[in-house]
Amino acid sequence: CGFCIIPKLRGPQRSRTIDSVEREVRALAEGGAVEVNLVAQDLTAYGRDRRDGTSLPVLLRALAVRVPAVRWLRLLYAYPASVTDELLEVMASEPAVCRYLDMPLQHVADPILRAMRRERSGAAIRRLLARVRATVPGIALRSSFIVGFPGETDDHVRALCDFLEESEFAHVGVFRYSPEEGTAAAGLPDDVPEAVKAARWERVMAVQARVAARVAAARIGRTVEVLVERVDGRVAIGRTAEQAPEIDGVVRLAGPFPGGRVPEPGDLVHARVTGADTYDLRARVVRAR
């Protein structure tokens, strides 16, 4: 991408073997880990450099079968152009693979996507989202976007806001553009004043807050599986498979609890959603595993 220095800092992408990843995941499971997050500079490029049939779908099936103690496998930072039908089919068919995908899109206006050196047009992004949701029903999508990129206009921001309203991402991060030395974008005139960048950030975040509140409210009345992370007095705090650690919302579980026992960190419980804030859910435990 024209704005990102990370590939130059990290050098060529190199994929670990499936066996080495499996050994690490198994060690984590033996230490009590219930969830494992797979993270990479470009997760969907995993295995491409090895030229031996290694791929992300193959890795996921191996982990799901060989390390059943890990209940949740989460995918973070999937490059949109490399989200294949095979990957989506694994997500749809393997219960251990969270129906959650972090897929940074950065923008939706074609001129900005071209200036960023992104591979997709706004129309292609919409087709991708439709394909993902058709193959993996109920998937929670996270994305990130940049405002204030050189050349961005109010019309481009309006297009981004309209896109967020229609796409209903479960989680979104928004960043203000700042040039990084050594990138192609650093040579472009940074023609969006900082005050305008800040105003655009506020505007886009406000739109997504409305969307997030709507998405959260739609979960009221549903029974969800919650992984408990910590306990604050008589309130257990955890996450559903649709919420990644640290960056997404949480679920607050209040009593009364079945059997009078407050869930402990690491417990997986079933809970009925009773309320929703903008990003967080409130629920009551109906069954402990």
C-alpha cells in the first residue's frame, strides 16, 4: 500500500511451517488457552512463499482437528484481495474457527483506493462483502479506514459514511492519515488540514457508532457463548466469538448465576443477551459448560 511502511521494516514475508504453528498452539492449549488469535502482516498470504501446498485453510483445518482443546481460532488482518472461497468454506464448516474476519479496507472511494495503491474498487469491495456473508452466514466483520488521505474530498467522505451505513460492520477502526517517511504516499501533497482530518474522523466515527449500536441491539434476546476473561465483584466480563480481545466490545454477565457460582476466567458459558450499549452487551448466564 502507498501509505504503509511495515513491509519495508519487516522485510519479505516468511511463513512458518504448519507443524511449528501447531506446536505453539498445542503448548498454549496445555497452558489453559481457550482462544488463539492468528495474526500476520498479511494472514491470507500464509503459505504462499513455501510453495508446498501450505495455506491458511489447510492450517485452520489442521489446528481444528489436532488441537481440539482450543475452542476458538480467530483470524486477524486478512488482506481482502486474498480472501478465497476455500478460506470462507473452512470458516463456515469448522466450528472452532470463529465466524469473525478482520479485513482492513481503508476506504471505498475509487480515487482514494487508487491513490493508496489498494487492489480493489468500491464495487469490488461490495461484491466481496456479499460473497463473504453469503458463504459464512452471521459472520462478524471488522475493518479499518483512513480519513484525510491526500486528495480526499468531502464527497469521498460522504461515500465512506454511506458505505458504513449500508455495510453494517460489527467493528470498525478509523485513523487519521499521517505521512510516513519512505512510503509512496509521503511524496503526495498532504492537502487535508489537520483540523479537517479531525472533523472527518469525528464524522465517520459518529456514523459507525450508530451502526454499532444498531448491530448490538439486534442481539438482544439471543443466546450466545461467552468466554469469561475476568471477574469484577459479582459481575463476570467476557466476550463472544464475535468480539476480539482488547479491540472490540465485551459482554457483562450479572447474577443471579446458575447454582450461585460466578463464572471464572477461562469458562465458556451460554448467556441470553438482555441489553446493549453502543459497543458492549449485557447478558445473564443460562447455562455453564
